[in-house]
Amino acid sequence: MTVSEEGSFADTVQTGLLTHLLELRTRLIKALATLLLLLVALVPVANRLYSLLAAPLVARLPHGVHLIATEVTSPFLAPLKLAFYVALLIGMPVIVYQLWAFVSPGLYQREKRLARPLLVAALVLFYLGCAFAYFLVLPAAFRFLTAVTPGGVEMMTDINHYLDFVMLVFFAFGLCFEVPVAVVILAALGVVDLARLRSSRRYAIVGAFAISAVITPPDITSMIMLAVPMYLLYELGVLAVRWFGLGAVKSG
């Protein structure tokens, strides 16, 4: 390669890198703009959002007991922080699309056919995990926690601590509901095959109960309510591996 050819090649690489960086910046700006617009729209109803979030606990508190704010700025900051979390959840499809639009030109057609449904499934399953936690797990957990509160002790929870606890539960359940996506990705990478997935069902059951015991509130009901769906989602992942044709047994 001559000096002029080397210079031309270096210029091409530099131009390509600059183009990718500019596109990445554009995608990030669009994602951040979406998040900011949603946040601005949600700020006026932030207190209402917090009331909805607190409903599973408030409905099970003794009569006359309420959530409390132990810091001066908590009544303002806690609803604002919740509005940001809600904006992030609502805007997640746009954020994921911007990420997909940036990386998809470098993927092969077969990778695109697999990645598209996986991205959609990941979003839907995460939302389902959050909804499952809000409508089923949190009411059961708070019913247990209020029942075991010692006599003479009033359960008065700080609004910031409550928000952090609920968001942690949402995030944990959302991630746990990604089991089918994780199974398909492992099969696509060749880490597991269909035969191994089928023979590992007993380990999946044990793992589901072990994970649920760690991340759920300290009651057996919440643990079972996460462990059973996790195992069923594992079976769904096995079916998805078979559907995508990723489960061929590896030879040699």
C-alpha cells in the first residue's frame, strides 16, 4: 500500500468514525428530548402519580395512619423523582428504538430477524413484571407486613423510603420477567441447546425459588408469586428457542 493509499484509507476510517459519532449524538439527543418532554408533561400530575403508587400500602394501613415525610424537601422531591421514573418507563420504547436504529445497520439480516422480536418481547415482559408487582405482589406483601407489625408500633413509612422500595421491586420483577429473552439469547450464542434446556428444568425450579427468596419481601406468598411465573417464563423461553430454530444439539 502506497503512502497516498494509506492516507486515503485513514481519511475514510476517520470520516466513518465521525459519521457514527454524529449519528450517535443525534440518537441520544432524540432519546433525551423524549424523556424531557414526558417529564415536563408528568410533573403537573406527579402528586397524583404518587398517590396511585402508594395505594397498595395505604389501603392496608390501620385507620388514621398515613405515609410521612421525614425531610423538608421530600413532599416535593419524591413525586418529582417518581415522575422521572414514569417518564423513563413510558419513553423506553423510543429510547430502545433509537438504540436499535443506531446499531441495526451493522447487523446481518438473520441477526435483525432475531433481534426485533427480542427487543419487543423484552419491553413487554418488563412492563408485565412491573404490573405483576404492583397489582399482585405488593398488596400481598403489605398485607403480610402490616399483619406482623408488633403491638404498640405504628407502621408509618417515609415517602422517600417507600418510593425506593417500590422502584426496587419493580426493577427486580421486570428483570426476572426477562427470563425467556435471556434463554433465547443464550441459545443463539450457542451456550445452551434445546436438549440441555429441557434437562435443566429442575435447576430452573430451584433457581427460580432461590432468586425469589432473595429479592421479594420477606413472606412466602411473595416468594411463590415470583418463583412460579419465573419457571413458567423459563418454559416459554424453551418454546421460543424451538420456535426460532436455535435449539439444535451441538455436535462434537
